[in-house]
Amino acid sequence: MIISQLLQSAVQLNHLSDTARLDCELLLCYLLNVDRTYLKTRPDRELTEAVQEQFQQLLERRIAGEPVAYLIGTQGFWTLDLKVSPDTLIPRPETELLVETALELELPEQSKVLDLGTGTGAIALALATEQSRWRVSAVELMPGAVELAKVNCQHCQLENVEIFQSHWFAEIALQQFDLIVSNPPYIETDDAHLTQGDVRFEPASALVSGPQGLDDLRLLIAQSVDYLADGGWLMVEHGYQQGAAVRELFEQAGFGLVETRLDLNSLERITLGRYSLPPAH
Ligand code: GLN
């Protein structure tokens, strides 16, 4: 069998995945250790029995619902190729909006930045890659994810990032950051979409946050004011129906210039605000 014939297996995924063809290409690239351009330029390459068999096994796991990123162990995010494992959420394209928005802010050249619940390290590493003079701290609760983020950091050869275990602010020494970012868990405990698609394979601790999905957002918005410099920014990702509630939490905590940005599907996805110290008496 040749590459183009094997990729016709994508039809078996059509009813399960919006990206059936891409999924199959990524699985085959992983097995052949080539990039997608290779598949396009060598569609007539003959495949060994062993590769065909391995492909079949991966395809069956994909048909059973496992996310491609877990099958191949990596996910592209921003300009990076990140290792992923079932210890962490798979980085989403929506989260690139958070990176993009953070890079547009007017911030000191040598900003101190904090990423809460970094998972694979996606946000922290993307920011550190773009701004080599920023010093980025990234914390994460799950030990498996902390290790993974450190491996990703080493692969990116970044010297301006430190990663350690902490439950939100618990282990962070009191200090002032110019920017705090987070993609926390924000799904409602009984949200029906938790039983569908890729999220079934992702850790609940990275997805679910109380009856309204706001438990962690509430905590980190309230606590971040103690860790922000005067004029510092907080930026969080949230569910598309949580914009108004999140803006209110920002305002209650004393943030100004509170604003929500829409993702590529025109859904409210990122809220940011600026913290100014209350005037001295
Ligand atoms: N956006 C993700 C989803 O809906 C959830 C990510 C999160 O909870 N931080 O699948």
C-alpha cells in the first residue's frame, strides 16, 4: 500500500472528527518521522507492513475517541511543538489568543510574568520565546504536568522561565508581577460536553471547576491583586458564556480597563484588566 491509499482510511473518522484527514496525516507523520509536506510530495511512497499495522492500531484508538495529541505525544502551539500527556490539557488554538493579546500590552521591557496552571507550559513558553527579556514564572499543581512543562522548557532552550509546583498562589513568594496569565479549569461540573470528544481523555482537574465553572477563576482573580505591580495586568481564559461573570469578578477585585476579547469563533474567551494600587491616604 502507498501513502495516498493509506490516507483514504480517513473516511473511517469522518463521523467522529472534524479533522479526519489531518488526524490521519498526523498519525502517519509520527510513524514515518516526517512532516506533512513529505506526505504531499511523496504520495506514492510504498509503506511497509509494519507501518501499516501500527497505523491501523493508532487509527483504532482514534476511532475509540483518543485525541491525536495523546496518540502522538505532541501538539503544536504558537510556534512551538509541545510534548503532551494525559497529565495535562492539550493546548488549544483559542489559547493562542491569550498569548497574542498579552504580547500587545504595553509592558516594561523586563517584565515579570506569572502563568498559573501552566499544564504543558504552553502560555509561559510562548511568551518567553517572544520576549526574551521577560522573566516568566509558571506554576502547576499536578506533578506529572510540572515535569512535562520542564521538559518542554528544556526543548525550547529557554533560560528565562522557572517552573515549579504550586496550587495557584500557595507556593509563590509574595512579589509583584507586571502580568499574570492563566487558562484555568472553567467547565461546569455537570456540563454535558465532558462526556463527548477529546475532553473525555483529559484530566478533570484541568477542566472542571465547580457548579458554574467559576471556582478557580474566582479565587485567582481575587488573589492576584496581592501579586500585581501597580498598573499590572491580569488576563484569563474562560468559557464562552462566562464573560459577564468574569468581568464582574475583575471589577469586584478592583481592576480597571476590564475588557473581554472574542476568539476566532466570535465567542467571549479572554478577559483582561489592569490593577492600580488604591491611592495612599
Ligand atoms: N476550552 C476547553 C474546552 O472547552 C476547556 C479548557 C479549560 O477548561 N481551561 O474543551
